[in-house]
Amino acid sequence: MTESVLTLNDGHRMPQLGLGTLHLDGAADVVDQALSIGYRHIDTASLYRNEEAVGRGIRRSSVAREEVFVTSKLHNSDQGYQSTLDAFQTSRALLGLDYLDLYLIHWPAPRLDRFVDSWRALVELRERGWVRSIGVSNFRLQDLDRIITEVGVVPAVNQIELHPSFAQPELQEEHRRLGILTQAWSPLGGRDDLQEGVIAQIADETGRTAAQVIVRWHLDSGRAVFPKSANPGRLRENFAALEFALNDDQVRRIDALDRGNRTGGHPDQVGNP
Ligand code: A2P
């Protein structure tokens, strides 16, 4: 089973299916295990307080560093030009890596109003070669417009909450228009989505599990996706979503489940002073 790979708007390549690491107990072991299963994309953040363990897991594994796509994210409290440059070096040191594949502004924190300066710092980090690709997370349409207008650099990705009952179609459409890759966080949508009747039906039709159907829906829709699990069986189960495909009708039936069911933090609020 080989990873499917996406090309970003800066020409760099990203394995489409990765491992999320928020609230992941024993992150070093899980990362090592995921790499041995075949995962080649690991997503962490300063906010998760596990960069050191994630780095240890990568070093412990037999997979070469160049074969792993590693993302981290700027903590809200480090927003601002110089503080972003400094925070990046802390993350890089904790991970124990020469360079990062992707660095994201974690939340826009609109009332803090420093994300334009933070974005300028990410551009600088990329120019200096510390990070290959730069992007944002949880940015709203107006935040994307601001960084693009004021800095002139389009992010490679916007990582947003996205699952069947919360699909953010307008934002996804704007990403397509701008050439920004949509990355999905909380991709399984918890019980609400894993136990949804339509998902169960499609799991029956395909002979797959509900989680595999949802992961596959992200893959077939062209998004990057990183379900997380500390359970080796589930890590394998989720990775095996690479082995099959949904048909257009099945993708459309899952698209129709969107009902604006946000389950995580709201970008208007998170990180504000
Ligand atoms: P666990 O770590 O016990 O496996 P998301 O990535 O959308 O945030 O979802 C993560 C949650 O979904 C975790 O609670 C994880 O629990 C659970 N999970 C991950 N993979 C599966 C799976 N294949 N089937 C059911 N639940 C899963």
C-alpha cells in the first residue's frame, strides 16, 4: 500500500494521509509505530506540547527523515514577527530536525491582530530555508484575504475543522479558487459522524469500517487528512483507507451530511486576549 501524494502550490509534495498527534499519549511510540505501518506525514503543534516526543519517534524509527513530511504550528501566544521567528526555532529544536516540511499559524486570533506580522515571519523562514512550505490553520475567508493582500503570499494550506457534519463548503470553494490545499482536522467527526446512518450504509456497501469510509471521503475529495489514534489496530485500519475508493454517488451522499456541526474551537474566539 503506497501513500497518495499531493503537490502544493509551491511545488512541494505532501503525503495525503497523515497522523494527527493532539492528545496522543505516548506520542514517540505511536509515531514510530505509524511510520512502520507506512504513514509518512506527521502533524504536530507547539500547542500539543509533544514536539520533543514526536521528534524522538521519528528518530527512533527506521524511516529516513527525508521520507517523512513533518508539520508544526505557531502557538497563539507567540504571534508577532520576531516572536514567530524565535518560536519556530524552539519547535525545530524540540523536534530535533534541521528543517520542517510545513509550518502553520495555528489560529488567526483576530482580536490579537498579529497574524499578518506572523505571516511575514513565516515567509522569512521559508526564504531562509528553515521550512519548505508555509500555511495557516483555522483561517476564515477574511483572514486569508488579509494576508494575501498585505503580504502578497498565498498560503500552501489552510488546516480547518472538517468532517461529514461540518464540511465548510464555502471555505473549501475559496481554497480551490486560490490554489490552497484544504487539510482536515478532527476528520472523523467523533461519534456523531462515525455513527451516522449514511456512513454505516456506505460501510456496508464497501465492506469497510465507518472510519475508513470517512477517511476515504477526504481522500477522494482531494484533501489532506490526519486521523489520530493511539491504538495500533486503528492506526492500521485508518491507513488501509488507501486501499479502496468511493464512487461519486457515495461521495455526494456524504457531502449531503453537512449541517454546520462545529465541534471544536471557533476561529473568531480562540487565541484572543
Ligand atoms: P482512539 O485514540 O482511542 O483510537 P480525530 O482524528 O477525528 O480527531 O478522531 C480521533 C478520535 O477518533 C480518537 O478519539 C480516536 O480514539 C478515535 N478513532 C481513531 N481512529 C478510529 C477508528 N478507526 N475507529 C473508531 N474510532 C477511531
